[in-house]
Amino acid sequence: MTRISGFLFRRRGGPGSFGGWHWTDIVTFGWLAAGVILMFGPALWLVLSSFKSPAGLAEFPPTLLPYETRTAVVEGYDKPLPLFVVTDEAGTRTLAEVRRVGTVAQMVDPANPGEVQKINIQTRTPDRRVGFQWSNYTEPFLAFDFFLYLRNSIFVTFMATVITLLTNSMAAFALSKYEFRGRNAVMLVVLATLMIPLSVILVPLYSIISTVGLLNSLWGVILPTVATPTGVFLLRQYMLTIPDELLEAARMDHASEWQIYWRIVLPLTAPALAVLGIFSVVWRWNDFLWPLIVLSRREVYTLQVGLNTYAGELNVQWHFILAMTVITMIPVVIVFLFLQKFITTGIAGSGLK
Amino acid sequence: MKRSMTAAASGFVALGLMASTAFAGDVRIMWYSDGVEGEVIADLLSRFSAENPEINVILDNVAYKVVQEQLQIQLEAGEGPDIARVTNIKTLAPHWLDLTPYLSDAAYWETNFGGYADWMREDGSSAINGFMTQLTLTGGFANATLFEQAGVALPGAGATWDDWVAAAAAVQASQSTTAAFAIDRSGHRISGPNVSYGANYIGADGKPAPVDAGTKAFAEKLVAWTSEGKMLKDTWVSASGSTYRPAADDFINAAIPFYYSGSWQIANLSTKIGDGFDWVATGSPCGTAGCSGLGGGAALVAVKYTKNPEDVAKVMEFLASEAVVKEFSERTLFLPAHAGVVAAGGMSWATDDPNVEAALNTFIEAAGQVEPNAAALPAWKWGSVYYGALVNRISQVMAGEMTLDEAYVKIDADIAEQVAAAN
Amino acid sequence: MNSFKHQAGAVITAPLGWLAGLIDPPLRVWQRWTGQGGMAAFFLLPNMAIFGVFVLLPLVINIIYSMTSGAALFLSDRDYVGGAQYARLLDCGNYGDPGTCAEDQFWTAVQNTGLFVILQVTLLIIIATITALILNRELRARSFWRAVFFFPVLLSPVVVGLIWRWILQRDGVLNAAMLGMGLDPINWLIERNWAFAAAVGVTIWAHMGFYALILLAGLQAIPKDLYEAAEMDGTRPGRVFWRITLPLLMPNLLVVIVLSLIRAVQVFDEAFVLTGGGPGTATLFLTQYIYEVGFASLLKNLGLASAASILMGGVLVLLTLLQLALGKRNEQKGKLK
């Protein structure tokens, strides 16, 4: 306990501070607390909401936890009856509702099912307890080929990341270690791609993909996305810090350029490659608009596209979409948790100093 | 001897295989769902596949967005599925396949689906391109329990929009609901009421006519009701452009006593409201010229670029057969578009909810009240353009960004530009 | 543990190394023929080929589209109209008042995007800098705190928009909490100013962590002895920040500012899911305008949308040239050190 409080209340102290608290400590503490609530809170809300029934989702005020109305099996009735807590002049008690006609509910005491009482609906509230609607998660799996989509998503993510790492590092190597005419022009061209949001070139891009014959193919999803400008710049910045003398020495030892790239530069760039790899995994896993355009055949859907099949023209089935959203979020979070350290060391080392 | 026998045998088998693959084909269906239609159609198709093992039917469930945004591009590129469930049927009519030469009984289609065939084929054509998977009709829903609690009587047949809004406003005052009523954010939705006030979108030459007195009358009412707090502001103001926003959740939450939407909501309302309150379908309230709703629906059409027209025709014939249509409608709670099924009646809707059957019957009756100006709209190729322009600009008026007069000018200009661009 | 990692790494890289070895001989030949320039071309080729086909080619086609009109989708069926689409976009009685423009919603989108960029980037930089300063302190479990702020960056924009829409809508959690505290609920996404503020806030929420980490890396590169010297002199924290931290952080800060500017001009995914451009057109931003006019609206006009996207691209070119110039100056500074 003291360790936790030591952790939480560690402060700057020193001269000029008030009882050990410097104003920067207060700001720090407040900022971090706000950070946890603001950053994790909404995600927690998403996860909890994904367990609610459609009626629960439509409720206002919304409840924090998902609730299910308790039911009871009452003698003389086939189906279990929902339980309500009734509060009126006769006191507070729990009754099971047989049916509701207009503003009057016909209810019975589960222990004494013979007598039907007529209760005004405004005096009753559902008797609820926390209940997780797991069917939100299981039904879509049964209805659609979750494992097929998972396999497709993994394939796309993995191949795209491998190709991204390879092509971006090759380009970064050329742009950082070679002097040639038109180098700046090439850099400008690479930057040009940052300027163009996908939603803007949809139609021309579709016709190109269609002409090349990559429609409804996972490669049609992979190939356009691998030449990332951010990746090229990140790696180039990092490679700039590799001393040229290393390369010169290797050249004097009759190493070919390819060997220099493969044996020297690439291993030295490993931290930046790890960062790019993580980003690539996150980007490709979350890619939505582009796969939606390229893939209209069920066998090749990725998870994000499959997730969206529950958005119809006139009604959206939120309970399924929320559950599927949580599922697609999990791998990204796992990747992040395990490889977190690389992100910061990689960015630090990329020479953005 | 043995070797040559095996060689001959394998040769025959190979020939056999080749022969069967020459006839077998893939039939790919692009399908979207609002509710349970996806499961129902998959079940029905599995029966077809059992009876027709040589035809490989593949059902691709997609989001509606794919059908609305990407199908057109696929079709223009000469690609796309073999069959598609589509709502924008008239605009894309040049891409549909004429099934007539492949059907075993074209007259059956004429009899049972002929009334709506113009909705999905080019003007002047007599092709059979597909059939409506359901008919939808716009109309109102009322929260009977809220009305009862407030002691306000539900307006009866022949009640006008003013009557309904006044009654709903009384319920709003008594029960402190968020608003009195809401309409889905859609130009299609307000077109029935516009026609009820005498509007006619279609000019003498078949091109869009300027916004007329009927449309203006209802638009003025809508804006007034919104500023008075009677119409739920959120629905129309919460997005820009022609983005669709339904107000169903507000009705389900009992935040509004009256909701103007359409018959496709019935299954959704039944599932989500459950036992919460009693709700009824009300038909369309009346204006000065009628009590009209607007028809519509999604059609299942065959695509021109299919490589397998014969197999496509077989699948379509199965799905259009009377028994299959009846079962599909009963399980999805949709109104059938098949004349034979409608005439025979006796639908046993797959639901325990008593509200559903009553609501469906109300809509079936209300179908007889559709005015000619509204009946012509689904078959008119400028329909969606008109709807888009209306919702885009009227919602800006409701948000306080322009006046109604400015909006009318802009609506006409937006539509005129689209017509000009298409030439 | 480390040796296991090394062994595992060796197992993975061994076949790759073998493959690389196979490619070496033909590449040596190429190198002998074409020299260093040729090798540079080889290294650049895969990336540039993909850029060329899948990004630049559509861009060029887009430019051609912007000079056509008509309702057909493919170029061969469209009419050439030169600069007519641009003329229509720029046709305004008074540039300050979208109501006088032929394409009023385009100019509304331009104004909205401009205001958004100024507000969002300013706030984003301030918040990211403060976060980076705080994360730079002697905290225990620093990686946990880093994770806290970086977490939203991992979420897809659609998920971000959805979560916040659920929280901010009229019958969402925030209003429920306010009711619980006895306050009147506010219709966050329907009041014009609040909806705009929500768009700004949500996009900051989603991206701040990324920039904070870049700034943190910059802060960690500042030599500790500078701070120790300042502390021995008894310098106040404020002065330390202005005189020591800020100047040394400036190169990083400039890069972050330009990067976030480029992204802010293109704002779309989160805002679209959150407010859909509403209320009215209060949060209609440029990319949404282009997407709707070109693709999603019932009133499509592909030529117009292409022209608008070219204009937007022009603005972005200026911003990226700015970044190039700053990057060069940064490199010079680095080299001098």
C-alpha cells in the first residue's frame, strides 16, 4: 500500500514548495488522472455497451452496466415471466407480469399465481440484474464466417507489413545514402501522396484496380497501401544517422550495394523497422474504406468489411456492430501492449532531434 | 489391357466432369439486410441448392453502403454480381438483364409482378428484369400507450397532418416527451405528404418541375413545427447533405408519440419495443389533396453482365415462386409485391406480437390511398435527385442557415444542374 | 530470455538471409553495369512503382476528371469542359459569405475547415506539449502512462467517431451524468458551437498521443546537465521551460505542427461519423464535401468533386513544401552540431 501511495504521490518537493507539493506536482497528478478517465473511459464504455441487448442500447438514461430483466417460471404459464418491482399504496413487492394492456399491467405474485392483480404501469419498474448478452458475440460468428475473415485480415496485415518494410527501407536507403539528380524531386513525389486522402481518388483508383484485374483479390487490398510516405520518411531519418564510414569501409572490402543494404544498414535500422512494422500492422488491420471498395465477394472479406454487413439501408444492428468492433480492437491492443517499448525508442532514435 | 481400361475410364470421367462443369455455374447474389432477411434468404437458397446441386449459389452479404455506393461503379466497369438486391432500381436500369428469353413462364411474371415492372426497367421497355423483394409504403406509427396515459384520443381515419401534430403535441405537453413527432431525414419520406398537399414533381416533359405550392405548403409546416419544438429537431439537423438518419430509436424510447416512417420498420419496432408499449400503424395523415404515402422497396434484379443467364433465371424463378415469396414475406414481416400472394391473403406472420399483424393490415389498406402523383414517383428516374435536393436544403432551413425562399431557389438550381449534367 | 530472443531471431532471419544471398549475384552484375546510380534506381523502384500506379496515376486521372462534366463514370463517356468546374467553384459574389456563392456548401466547407485547422492544431500542440512535459518527469511505471495517452491512436477512426457519438448524443452517457448531477442536459451534437467543439475535441483525443510521443522523444534528447545547472541556480520552472526546453524542442515542435496541419486539413473519418456534417452544415469539412459530391450523395457531380479535391491538394502542397524547407533547415542545424 505504501508503495502504491509512493507511486501515486511521488512529487517534486524541494524548497519553495508547500508541504512537499509543488504546483507542478498538482498539475501532473491532475493531468494523469484526467488522462486515464478521458482516454480509457470511452473505450470501457464501448466494451460494456457491446454486451447490451438492442432494447438496452436504445434506453435513456443509458445504464453503465448491461442489464437483463429477471424472469421467473410461474405455475400455469408456459414461458418464464418478466419480474417487476411494484411500489404503490400496498407497499413494495416483486410481481411477474402476465401481459400488459394499455396502461394497466396484469401481474401475479410468483408464489401465489392464482390471483391476477391489475397494476398501473407507472408504478412498476423492471427488476433487473447485471447480465451480459453474450449472444451479441456468438450470433455473428455463427452467421458469418468469422474465421475466414480473420484469416483474410491476418493475411492482408502480415503480407502488407512485410512488403511495406522491404520496399520502404529500400527507398529510404536510396534517398538517404545516395546522391543523385532528381533526389529532391523524388522526395516531393513521395510527399505528394500525403496530400491525397483516399476518399478523393476513389473512382480513378477503382478503375485502375479493375483494369489490373485485382478486384476482389486480397492483393488488390494489399498492394496500393504498402508504399507509405510516413514509413519512407521515418526510415530515412533513422538511416541518416548511420555513419557513412561504415558503408565506405564495406565498399572497400568489395561488398556489393545489396550486401551493404542487407547486412549493414537493415540490421542497424532495426528499431525504426520495428516502429514501422507496428504502425503498419495497426493501419492495415483497421483499414476499412479501401477493402470495402475492392472486396464484394464474401470469401475475401476482411474483418472490418465483414463487421459492416450489419449496417443495412434502413436499420443498423448496433448490438452486433459494437460486439464486432470490440473484437477487431483486441489484436491491435495486444500488439501495442507487447511492443510498446519499441514505439518510443524507435521514434526517439529516428533522429527527430 | 488394364492400363488402357483405366486410361479410358479416366478419360470418360474427365469428359463427364468437363461436361458437368460446362453446365454448372456460379450464381453470385449481392444482398444487404435491414433485419433478418439475410438469414431467411440463405435458408431459402439452401433449399434451392439441394434441389439444384449443379448450380453453385453464393450469397454475399454486404453493407447497404456497398450497394448504394459501389455497385454502380462495378456495373459501369462491366463487373458486379449476377443478381443484386437494390433500391436504386430505376437509375441503374440500363445494367439489368432482360430475363424474358430465359424464363420458362414469362406470363407468370407479367401477371404477378407486372404492376411494378416499370420501377426497374428503362422507359418504354417491356423487359423483365427482376421482382420486388418487398413493397414498402410510408406511413405513421403512434405510441398508443402514451396517448392513453395522456388521455388524448388517437385521431381517426381522414385526420389531417395538423390534427395529428396537435394531438401529438397535447401528448407531448401532458407526458413531457422530448417532442411531439419525428420524420426520418429523407426527401423520400416527405414526398408522400407533399403530394397530399397537391405537389407534383414531374413536369409535363417528364423532367423535374420547379418546387410547387404543394411542396412549399408542407415545407413551411415542417419548419414551423421544428421551430415550435413539436418536430424533433435532432433528426433533420444532425447531418448535412442527403445523409439518411432514421428517428426510429426515438420512437422506441417513447421520446415521441408519433413517428412518420414506413412499413419496413415493423419488424424492427416489434423486436426492440417488445412488450414496452402498444403501438399502432396510422396510415398517412391527410393534406388538402389526399392522404398519400409513397411506395418503394428493394428489388432483386439480374445483372446484364452475368456469364450465366440460364442459371440466373433458374434462381430467380425459384425465388419468385408464389410459395417462396409467401414464406419470405411471412418470416421477414415485409409486405409482398406478388399479386397472387396478396390476393390469396391468409398470411401467417412469423411473430407473437399482436401489434405486428394489425400494423401490416393497416399498411395494406393504406396502399389504396396512394395518389397518382406519388404512384408515378418510383418509376421516375429523377426521383432520387429530387429527394436529395429537398432534404439537403430544407434541413439547412431548419438549422437556421437560410430562409425557405432561398432554399426553394437552391433546390431548383441543384436539380437543374443534375439534369444538365446528365445530358 | 535475451538469448532465446536472439535464437528466435536467428531462426527467422536465416531463410531470409539465404534468399538475400541468392539475389546478390545478379545484383552485382547490375551494379557493375550501371554503377551507383543504377543501384539507387533499383532500390527506389518497388516503392515508386506502387506510388506511381496506385497514387500518382489516380491523381493525374483526377486532374483530368476535374476538367470534365457529365454523369457517366468513366472518362471516355464524359465531356471535356476545360476550367468550367473550377470557375463554378470559385464563382462567388462575396468570398466571405457562402450564401452568395454558386457552390455555397463548398465555401461553407472551406470556412469550417479553416476554423477547424486553426483551433484544432493550436489546442493539439499545447496539449501534446504539456503531456510530453509531464511524461518526461520522473514517473514510476512510465510505460503505463505512455500507453494511456497513446491508446486512442490505435483505434480506427470509425470506432472513435462511434464511441464519442454514443457518449455525446442527446440520450448519451454525458447527458445522463449531467442529469444525475442536477444539471440541464445539453444537446451536444445539435447545438452548432458545441458540435464544432466536439469535432475539435474528438480529433484531438484521437491523435494527441502520437504527437506527444514525438515531442517526448525530443524532450528526452535534451541533455540533463542543462536542467541540473538551472536547478542549482534556483531557476523557476517557467523560466526553465521558456529559456531551455522550448528552444531545444523547437525543431521537433515545428515538424509536429506541420504534420498535424496537413492532417487537420484532411479531417474526415471521425468527424463524419460523429456529426455527419451537422447540425445543418456547421461541421461540414472539405473532405466530406468532396466525398459526398463525388460519391455518396444523391446529387453526385464527379467533375466538381475532382476540381474541389485539386484545389484542396494545392493548399496541401504549400504546407508540405513548408515542411520540406523546415526539414532542410533542421538537417543543417544537425550537421553543424
